[in-house]
Amino acid sequence: MDFRRIELIFLVAFLFLNVFLFSIYRESHDDQTLVARVNQKIDIEERLKADKIEYDGPLSDKHSSGYYLSAVQSNLTAEIAKVRKQTKDATLFTNNVEVKEKMLLISPDKSTEISKKTNLADFMKKFLADHQQVLDGNLYTYHADFTAKSKDYLTLVACQSFEGLMIHDETAQIKLSLKEENGKYRLVKSQQMALTNLTPLREKISVVSEKDALNTLYINNKLLKNDEILWRKLAYTLILQVRGKNVYIPAWFIAIKHDDGNSEIEVVNAFRNRIITNSTVRKVENQ
């Protein structure tokens, strides 16, 4: 095996990643300066009030901080084998279980139902503690804001986190799909992906405030008259996949209900203060 060639490949990958991150960092400072100048004219709260855009609670102008965060996707097939060996239970994760592209998929063979009055936080806490359905459930936290309801289905989401900031991406989530039947919800599928080796790539960097992110949405016509801001959350989001590693950055997730009744979640890069709602994840493959 040509170890010098392998060393060269890793060196080139490392240099590429650092150049990429530095370019984003420089652009973020330019973007934040531009937004700051805009904000000096009219405060976002005045704009929202003038357009009758509703929201709960005060809007924060606090600038917290976050990382360019690297992580590796867990091999759940190997994790299942490890758990079976540790517990000496070869039957774990054998019924209606499939691991596909590092995602654990389970279609329950027994009926798990909840009423519409069930406390969803309590239900998720109990589910995450079920070692027969979840791997390392203690690493995940249920987030009610990301609950989604449609005509026939209810989707519940639990996320991993890093230093208290959740990672809102399917690569670090447990997602439950429940189908409405006879006035109740029945669990029909669970899916899980997990991250390991979470590592900051650079020192902590300041992120734009909640007000800054809302102002960006406003001046880009993502917030319209008579809209309602349902909630807003700061969380990590996936932006890059490079040679087996994922790179995440902080982003503002802001749920908006429009005057026509439709709802959507807008995403703002918290380093660059740019809207990335429909951005695709950049990928760098092995050469």
C-alpha cells in the first residue's frame, strides 16, 4: 500500500476544507456588516408591527456563538452488533428491521397507539428509553416545534445536540411516523440516523441574532403582511459532505404561517445571514 500517497490525499482534503471554511468566514463578516447597516434604519419589530405580522414573546438581539462542526455518520449495523454482544441478546433489532444507507428503519410488529390527548413529550421520553427500538436514545431530545401534522399522519422528531445546540438534520435524528386511525395515532414506522466523533473545526464564531435573521427574511420578502411567525430556533444544519465526514453550521429555523393558511420553515445561515432554505448540500467525493 502506498502510504505516502494516502498521506498526500488526506493533506489535500484538509487544505481544501480549511480554504472552504475560511472563504465562508470572510463572507460572513461582509454580510453581517451589510445587515447591520440596514437594521440601523428601521427596527425589525417596527416593521413587523406595521405589517401586522404576529409573533410570540420578545425578539432577541443577542449574538450567541457556534462552530463549524465536523461529524461522522454512525455505522448502525455495527452498532446493533455491538449492542447484541453487550446484552447477550441476539434477538435485538431482528423483527421488521432494515439498515439502509446508515439509517435504521423499523416497522413495528406490535400495535403502539396513543390518543390525541397524549402528552407527546412523555411518549417520546418513554420511546427513546426503549432499547429494543432505539440505539443510544439518551443522546436524543424531543423537540415539539418540529412536530408535523398532515391530514392522516403525525411526525415526531428527536435530535442529537452538541454543547446544548441541537442538530436539526435527518443525519442526527430519530423520526416517528404515526397514522391516524379511529381517532388515535398508531406508530407505523421509526427511522434513526446517528452521528459520532463530533469535533469543532475552528474556534467558536459569533452568530447573527434572532432579529438579524428575521430582518433578512423580511427584506427578502419571506415575511409578508398578516403573516404569523409560529416559532424560531437556532440549530445546526448540514452544509457539506467531504470524504466521509459531514460539516454543520448554526442556522436559524423560522416557521411562518402565511395569510393564505400555508406554512413553511425558512432557514437562515447564522454565520453569513443568508437564506439557505432550498440550498443543496455540497459534496466532495474521493478522487
